[in-house]
Amino acid sequence: MKDLNDQEVLEAQIIENLEREDVHPLREAETFKLMIDKGNYLIEDIATKIAKSEKFILQRLSLNNLNAEWKKLFLRIKLIFQRH
């Protein structure tokens, strides 16, 4: 078995988390930002890794621009709809 470097471990964890069906869009946005900031990924790289379009990645990334109150509200609203 191959030893993974820090970058590969981060990538494996991120991909595993993103493959869950119930991932909140805001969490995806934060994850994509982390990949760009810490993992030296480009938008195209993320799109390829998770089999989504670059437009999808950009739309998710834009959620990081919400202020704290809007983020909190968005998280609550999404949770309410998931329960029903």
C-alpha cells in the first residue's frame, strides 16, 4: 500500500465527504474554498475530481461570500426542508 502525502490525504477526505448525498451546499462551498486555499487546486481540478461542471463549482464558491447571518439562515432553512 502506498503512503499518502498530506495533499493526497486531504484530497481523499474531501472527496469522501463530498460523495455523501446529504452534503449542504454551504459545506460544499467551504470545502471547495479549502481545496483552493490549502490544496493548490484550480476550479477545473475540483470539477474533474467530483465530476461536476466548473459552473457548479463557481456557484458553490459564491456561497462563501454570504455574511455570517445569511449563512446561518441558509443552513437552518436547508435543514428544515431536509426533515420533511
